Amino acid sequence: MASQISRIFLLLLVMTVSLVVFILSQESLLKSWTVFSGKHELRWENVFFDINLWGQEEKTAVAETPIPLLYRGNFTKLPQWDFDDVYNQDAPPRPTTCAHSLRNSQDENFKKAFLPNIRLFLHKDNINMSEWNRLSHFNNPFGFMDYKYDEVMASVKLIPKPKEPLLLPKPGGDGCVHCAVVGTAGILNGSKVGAEIDAHDYVFRMNGAVTKGYEEDVGNRTSVYVHTAHSITASPYFFGKYGYKSAPHDEGIKYVLIPEGMRDFQWLEGLLKGQEVSGGQFNKKWPGTYYSGQYNESRFYVLHQDFLRYVRNRFLKSPNLNKRFWAIVRPTNGAFALFLALHTCDTVDAYGFMTDDYMKYSNYYVQKYIKTRVIFYANHDYKLEKNTWKDLHNRKIIKLYQRMEPESGTEKPK
Ligand SMILES: *[C@@H]1O[C@H](CO)[C@@H](O)[C@H](O)[C@H]1NC(C)=O
Ligand SMILES: *[C@@H]1O[C@H](CO)[C@@H](O)[C@H](O)[C@H]1NC(C)=O
Ligand SMILES: *[C@@H]1O[C@H](CO)[C@@H](O)[C@H](O)[C@H]1NC(C)=O
Ligand SMILES: *[C@@H]1O[C@H](CO)[C@@H](O)[C@H](O)[C@H]1NC(C)=O
Ligand SMILES: *[C@@H]1O[C@H](CO)[C@@H](O)[C@H](O)[C@H]1NC(C)=O
């Protein structure tokens, strides 16, 4: 009897122990599964910086210091953070008085991706240490990875808060903000859409936006000019032979800077102080002279890193971000300009953006007399952008200027 009881007891003991061992092994399995399936790569840097971030979250509102520098070179592809798709948002914009605003689109895909209140502009009042630390996880132009706090803040702390929204409905109009965004693509040569472009409330342009001599095809007005320090300094060299003299400078024009790298922050510091640039690629250049007398702090806007990252993440996420050269991959200036229009206008007509039949046209509309080929640089995913413009057009979010018959839109020249 006694031996039978002890045998049953032994059996129970063995069963309990194996159950405990089983549960423990499941738990560790579960734990390692979450780690592997999470968005983080298992790299020591990430583990280290996550802990760092938690530490900061616990002591919010306490004086903080910049996190240790994260280096682009330490990542073999775009790193993923669990806060990657979380963005700084602005106060809701003016309630739209426009019945057919793209903001009211019922397209499910667009509604899912579109953030009507995304923070558009960076200024001294919307940056602080926790913002700095958050944005230091993203490479330029999407954040401050690799950059030193003092070097960037020397200019960011000078950027005034914009006093008014970029665009307002025109008085006496239909309550809608109607915009044309004009890219530089060859499709515009011979298009004769200049008057149509100029008839919009506002005209956006970027980069080598030569209008003089091309008015019939591209119009002559510019209300918003989107640029980088590189594009505004390099355009006279690239487009000089086609008549480019200086950036557009219509009276009251709004200038929008894409802060794409350290050189743009150095440019900004010189511009905002009314001085020459001190240090870097544009050392000794006078930024103020590049705006032909139309530079005015109250009409100068700097795009926010969260806006740029949101555009990339939600609309233009190139598979090249998983390649070794991931850190240079970003949407074109034209793409950022078009998305800026999508967030500040009620209707957007895009002209001079890449279309399926791009091979029929020169690279730039200014190349009238020699047929050039469209150049694909590794830092931009032109095919992805081309398909995105067409998709937005088909969903009736934008109107894309195309020269193919709409009916034959399904055939894709290869
Ligand atoms: C990360 O990059 C920095 C700067 O290039 C380098 O000094 C450091 O050794 C790298 N760290 C690792 C773990 O590769
Ligand atoms: C830092 O700035 C962000 C964005 O403007 C804001 O949401 C946050 O509350 C600020 N944090 C502190 C601690 O001031
Ligand atoms: C653009 O062209 C129109 C019509 O030719 C003209 O009235 C207007 O002054 C021009 N605007 C600019 C900014 O050159
Ligand atoms: C800049 O624009 C503001 C607002 O329109 C105006 O009051 C100011 O005089 C302008 N400054 C210069 C230097 O033109
Ligand atoms: C530009 O347009 C003109 C007028 O349509 C045309 O004659 C010319 O061949 C075009 N240039 C190129 C390079 O396509």
C-alpha cells in the first residue's frame, strides 16, 4: 500500500516538474518570438537605445540631454523603430469651405494613409530635447541621425513660427484653394498648358523652374517655390544655358526649404542671420542673395522631418530602403512639393511629373532642341513615383497632366 502511494506521489511529482519545465520553455519561446517578430532588428544598438528611450520616458519634463549619436553607417538597411509611423501633428487646419476638397475624398486607401493635420513646418517652438531625441533615430532628411545637437540647433532655434498658413482661399473665389504643381519634366515641352497653369490660385514650382521663354508651356507665375540649399545654388549651373538666372521671385512668393542635410541647416543659419554661411559646402556664400530680394522671414517655411518621413513611409516607401545604399534613398523634391500641395490645397493639378510615356520626352522641359533621356539617379525611385502619381490620378485625388489618350491608359510602354 505504502509503496503504491509513494509511487503515485512520485508520478505526480514528475508530472508537475515536467509541466513547470514545459511552461517555462513556452514562455521563453514566446519571449524570443516577440523579439524576432517585433519591428526591431536584434542589434545591440537598438537594444541599447530602447532602454535609453524608456529611461527618458520615465522622467518626462525633466532636463534631458541628447541621446548618443546614431550612425547611418551602422545600419545595413533602413532601421525600423516602433515609433516610425507616429508623427507630430498640428492643430486642425481651418475648416475647409470647399465642398469638393481632396480632404473629403472617400477613397479608402487614401483615407487610411492621409493625415490632414500632419505637422508641416519646423520652427523653434516645436523642437525640444525629446523631439530631438526622437528625430535622431531617423536619417536625413527625415531626422537628425548622425548630426550633432549644437550644430543643427544653431539654425533651428532661429526659425520663427510661421504667422499664417502657407495658403488661404482667394477672396471672392469658391472657397477652395486651387493649386497647380509644376515639375520640370520634358512632357511639358510643346504642351501649351501655360495659361491653364497660371489660371490656378497658386502655382508651386521647384528646382530648375525656368519660366522665361517657356511661358506658353509652363506659365509664368510662381506662388510657392520648393528648394534645397543644393538646388538653389546648383540650378544656375545646370540650367543656365537654358535661360535660368535665379530662383523664381514673384512679389509675395513663399519659399519652402526641404532641410535635406547639414548643409541646409548651415544655409538656414546664414539666411536667418542675414550673414554668409560659416562652414560646410556653402562656406562664405550669402544665402540672402539667392532669392532676388524676395526673401522675407514671414514668407519662409522649413519642412518638418515628420512630414518628410510620413510622405516616404505612407506614400513612397521604396524597396531600395532595404538595400545597402538605403541612407541616400528619398523622394524627389518634386514629390515633396506635390505632397505639400496635397496638404495645403483643396484641388491639386500636377504638370510636368513623370508619366508612363516618359521615354517620348526629354529629361527636362527646357531641353527643347535636343531629345535627352530621362536620368535615373540611385537616390530616387522614379518608377515608384511615376506609378504613385498615376494612382493618385486614378483615385481622383490629383489631376495628373498626361498626353496619352486616357482610354489607352492601361497599356504600359516598357
Ligand atoms: C558605428 O559607426 C561609427 C561611426 O562610423 C563607428 O565608429 C562605430 O565603430 C560603429 N559601430 C559599430 C557597432 O559598428
Ligand atoms: C516637445 O515638443 C513636442 C512637439 O512640439 C510636444 O508635443 C511635447 O509636449 C514637448 N515636450 C516637452 C517636454 O516640452
Ligand atoms: C504673366 O503673363 C501674363 C499674361 O501674358 C502677364 O499679364 C503677367 O504680367 C505675367 N506675370 C509675370 C509674373 O510675369
Ligand atoms: C516682410 O513681410 C512682412 C509681412 O508681410 C512685412 O510687414 C515686412 O515689412 C516685410 N519685411 C521686409 C524686409 O520686406
Ligand atoms: C519640343 O516641342 C516642340 C513643339 O512641339 C517640338 O517641335 C520639339 O521637337 C520638342 N522637343 C523635343 C526634344 O521633344
